[in-house]
Amino acid sequence: MIEKIVVGVAVTLLGYIGRIVLRNRRQLSLLRLLLTPRRRMRVSVAVLLRLHDEDHYVLFDSPTRPSGFGPPGGVVKYHDTDRARLEKLGFEPESRTHDTMKHDLRGFLRAASIPGFARWLHHGAGREPSTECLRREIVEELGEVGHPELAPLAGAVSFSLLRRVVDGPFKVVPGEDYRQIRFIEVYDLLLDRPEATELRTALLALAGTPESAHVIGATRQDIVRGRSGLHQVLPQSAFLIGDRRENGDIQPVR
């Protein structure tokens, strides 16, 4: 009798584990978060553009990190229609310092909710499409770096996915009691139309001009070292050349 009970419990447990694994098959690396289900996690979702000519990567000046340069791109936004679903997962939006940050997928969750959040993210409904976000961010950032004349070109281009990266899930944040995880997609500019070629040519020219104060070029070595001449290369630039980064976060100026 006891043996039958033990076998029954084991079968039930294995079935439960199997269902969890199957349900989260695209995010198996995140299942270890279930070992600390109540841990507070900061989560963000971003897209980046890799624009380069061999070992020459285009980076933009960061308005929130003085003297810091990183790849064009930014945070994906969620649709207001899916706010209730995010709230059901326990999503708490991070404090906004600007109206432009409204609906950013950047906030806090309990560790146990991260796999569910990742599934929601993968399905794509209820959030801004990644390529639409990237196009919007590039248009905005071209104005910030002093070249709004290139915005119409950026509004007409398309992209091809290079890689998806999960940066985490146990990244330590100095001075904070939470851990951090980032979902990042990196795209290449799709050179399928004249606007894309013209935009690429213009940005590479700016990145190669010493007098260009807000657009620079960086090599792989610069990215790994975190510095290009007098300029600081921001840590997320590492995802242009691989799926991991070595340098720690640089906190933004609020």
C-alpha cells in the first residue's frame, strides 16, 4: 500500500514537472527563478540596432548618461489594452521621469511571474512590435543627436532579426535589494530599399567624422573595453557583437 502511494505521488510530481517544462519550453533557463519565487525582479524589454561596416559600429550619444554612447534603440511599449493582464502577473511599472516613458515595458515582478511574462512577451500580442519600436526609437534619437533630417529615411526602413538575448536572470544591482533581467532583441538594417542604403551611408559617415559630437564609431575592442577614445561605450553595446556583456551597469542621470 505504501509503495503504491509513493509511486502515485512520484508519478503526479513528474507529471507536474513535465507540464511546467512543456509550458515553459522556450524559457527553460528561467525556471530556476521558481526556486526563489518571491524575489523582487526588475524587468525590461528593449530592441537595439546593429549598424556597422566591418569593425566599425555606429553608436549614439545617450541623453541620460553624459559622455556615454550606445546602439540606437530603446524600450518596447505595452498596449493599454493589456494593462490588466500585466497587472495580473503583478507587473509594477518603474517610476517615469518623462511622459515619453509611459507604457514602457520596464518595471518589477516577482520571480515566479517571470516565466509567464516571458510567454506573454513571446506571443507578441498586447505590446508594440519590436521592429515598430525600433523604427520609432531611431526616429526620436536622430532628433536627439542633432540629425532630424534623417528621420524620414528611418521611418521608411525595415529590419532583420540578428539575435535574442536574455540578460540575467540574477543580475545584481549595486545598492538595490532586487535582481535584474533584460529581454533584448538585436536587429540589422535591411538594405532592401534606397532609403535604407542612404541612412546607413549617412550614419557611417557621421560615425567616421571626428567633429561629430553625438554619433561615433567603435570597434569590437572598444566595446569590450567600454571606451572609445574620450567616450564611454555603454555596456549594452556588447550585444552588437555577442550574447553576453562583461561591463556593469551605468546608472542614468535622473
